[in-house]
Amino acid sequence: MSNPNDKLTNYLTTESINWKFIPPRSPNFGGLWESGVKSFKYHLKRAVGSVKLTFEEFLTLTAEIEGILNSRPIVPLSTDPHDYTALTPGHFLIGRPITSIAEPQLIEKSDNYLSRWQKITKLLQQVWKNWKRDYLNNLHLRNKWQFAKNNVSPNDMVILKDSDLPPYKWRLDRIQEIIKGSDGYVRVVIVKVSNGIVKRGTNHIRTISYHPQSNGLVERSHRHLKSSIIAHSQPNWSGTLPIVLLGIRSAIKPDINATCAELVYGTTLRLPSDILTL
């Protein structure tokens, strides 16, 4: 019987896949997935608090929260205006969206009348409610740039912020029509839902995670940075990217006399050359 590790090694070699590990104690190299870990820890602590859980209960709760984070929509699966499905992290893990059987709403119920399973479900619903609110608010923060611009258009996939759905459920809809205000910018949208249409202000909708047109100048700078790195380091440009990003985050911005790392992490980052004493 062949060794599974040999099959994995052969597959990685055939596909030219190499493992690349981040340095120890360097979460800043993690990027988006490290932000997910931070969000997981924060909302888990808020929900559990001083509640005492058995190992099995804690393991169940953490697995459910992991499923919630991996259920978030990233990008539409197609450009079909009648398609309301989106690519999620779950597709990369199990090949399909992560789903779960909906449980009765228990957040308002007293713990004295709940079974142990219902108490775990209540904690999960609290995490879902708080995390989803923060996640949608963070999506909205991307749109605040120096230059005003229309950031939605017909057929864009959006999430209705006012929808109250159980864990793992996202109300994904398509914009059918945009309505501009007196200033010439989109203020109201007509959204096509599965059973009709609704009218909402733009403050009640959120574009899904990957929506480059919402990022304006930042998205253009990302494209320019990527093309420059590829031109210089092709075909191994992805190996150069971490060092380039480290340099960008360590560069001092003249207008604020601080680095991006200081704004995000509260301290400067050390470049590899810093280990040399001159």
C-alpha cells in the first residue's frame, strides 16, 4: 500500500507547489487570514466570557465559529444577474458552501431554561450577530477615500445589511437600478431579491468582500504594484511580494511622519538589513 505522504509529495512536485512559511511571531505576514484569526478570538472571548464549557462544548463552538467565518461571500460565482450564489472560503475547503441546520432564536432566552446544546447554540448566535455586524461595517469603511465616486452599479451583488438571518445564512441580492441624488452620486438602489424588489439607501447595503471598483485609488495602486513586481521578478514575483510589502509598510509617510506599520501595529517593522550593526 502506497504512503499517502508520497502521493502528496509527488503531486506538489508535479504542480510546482512549494511551501512558504512566515517567520515565527510575525502575524503581520499573515495578511487577511491573520485578520480572520484576530476576529475569531475577539468575538469568541466576548461571547463566552466567564461561561464554563467542557472540552467537547468548546471544541464544538470553535468549529461552528470557524464555519461562520468560512461562509462569508467573496465574489459572485457568475455574472448572471439571476445567479445569487457567491464564492466562499468553504468552496476551497470542501468544494461547496458551508451550511448548517437553522436553530430557533435563543439570544433572548434565559440560560436557566436551556439545555447544554441550546446554550452552545445561544453563544454561537451571539458570535454570529456581533461578528456579522462588525464585518459588514468593515466592508463599508473601504469606500471612504479622498475622491467621491459611484461604487455600485446595476447587477452588482450586494448584502442587505438589515437582514436578520441565522448563522451561515447571507442575503445575497443583485442591484437592479441605481438612483442618484441631487449631487449626482448614487444614494438609493433598487435591489432585486429572490421574491421581488426592494428599495434601500446605499447605507443599508454592502458590496461583497472582493469588489475592486469600491477601492478606487487603492485598487489602481495595487494593480500598478503587482505589474511592477512581475516585470522585475517574473516568474517568481510572489516570492518577492512579502519583502516589497514589508518595505512599503516600513516607509515613513511625510504627511504624518509615521509608517503604515506604526498606524496598524503601533510599532515599526524590522527589515532584514536591520540585523546588521553599522
